[in-house]
Amino acid sequence: MINKYLQLIWLRAIGALKADAQNSYLGSLWWILEPLLLASLMYIAFSTGIRGSKETGASFFLFLITGLIPLKWTLSCLQTGSNSLLNNKGFIGQVYIPKWVFPATVNLSQSIRFLFAIGILIVFLLFLEIPIGNISIPSLIFIICIHMSLNFGISTWLAASVPLVPDLTHLIPLISMTLMFTSGVFFDISSRPESIQAILNFNPMIPILDGYRGILLEQESISPTAFQYPILIALISTSAGLFQIQKLSKYYPRILQ
């Protein structure tokens, strides 16, 4: 039975990708163009030393883009995944399907887009003569898996909670902005006072983004112990989301009417 649902997730995710590609001239290229354009704007706005130094130029742009692309993956999963049950309420009322299928479908389609974007980013780094031949592939795979688990956990918990508390939909943009401005996308966390670092480190995206930058820009191998906090958040949110979905599975069709 689980194989049947996995096939359904795959087919729905691919269908979503095809639909998005058909609805715009550039299709999935927007997945890489959007963070590139945003990084360009942020570079213009913040290239006066927001990282805690006066460093500008290509290195700062790469610092921005290697943070924005992974962060966009998370924000897209949260924004679309949180409404995945609401957006499929007609389908849920007609056919029984485990409700975790809907946030899982969103996460898979967004993950495929991210893999496409990270591939383009690696080609971009190669064009800039960054020594990507020394990239640790096992480290990159590891951090992508941790990142994917975190995205799925948080978006599944939000998907399970939004039908019960619709006002949460108004908080999703605020949550997204909080993640963006506290995850070190625009500045180096280590350059901030220790008291501020202690607060910022509650954001599980900080070690994730640092890991991507270390792998792609510094060709470092990462230590799994550095990701204990994101792994913990992923486990807690996934368990809470799946438990809530399972417990309320029979009630969602009634709630979503």
C-alpha cells in the first residue's frame, strides 16, 4: 500500500512541475533566476559591509546566492506545504488518501526544483573558476537530506495545524521573513555579539546555510555533529505533524468543508 502512495506522490509532484512550466515562458528557470535577481538586489543594498567587514565583490555575491537558494527551498516548502490540505479540500472530501501525502507531494516538487537549482549553481561556480572538483559529494548529499527532512517536518506540522487554526496562514509570511533575516543570509553570524548569536542560533537554518557555504565555497567536509539541532527540530516537527494528521484524519474532511 505504501508503494501506491509513493507513486501517487511522485506523479502529483511531476504534474505540479509540468503545470508550473506551462504557466510561464521560462518555467523552472525562475527557480534559479529569482534568487539570482534577489541576490543582485541585496548585493547592491548590502555590499557596504553588512557581513561585519568591508568585503565586497564576487565573494560577497557568492555568499548571498549560496544562502538564498537553500533558504528559498525552505520558504517555498513552508508557504505551499502549509496550505496543502486547504488547497486539496475538495479532493480530500471525495477520496480517502492519507493526509501526509499532500505536504509530501509539495515537498517533493520543491525538492526537485532545488536539485535543479543547486546543479545550476555548481555550473555557475565552475564558470567563476571556483575549485568545485574538491567538493565533498557525501557531505553535500548529507546536508541535502537533513535539509529535506527539516522542510518536510515543519511544513507537515503547519499543514496539519492550519485547518484547525486558519489564522496561522497570516503568520506564514512573518515566519518566512523571520527565517530570512535571522538565518545569516546577508551577514556572517560569527561577526555578531555573543548575546545576539545566542538568540539567532535558535534558527535551525543557520547550520544548514553554513554547511552549504562550507561545502560549495570552501570545499570543506562537514561534521554530522554540527547538525544535531536541525536534526532534532526535523524529528520533533515530523513526529508532531504526522501524529496530528493521523489523529485527526477522519475529521479533516468535515473541518475543511
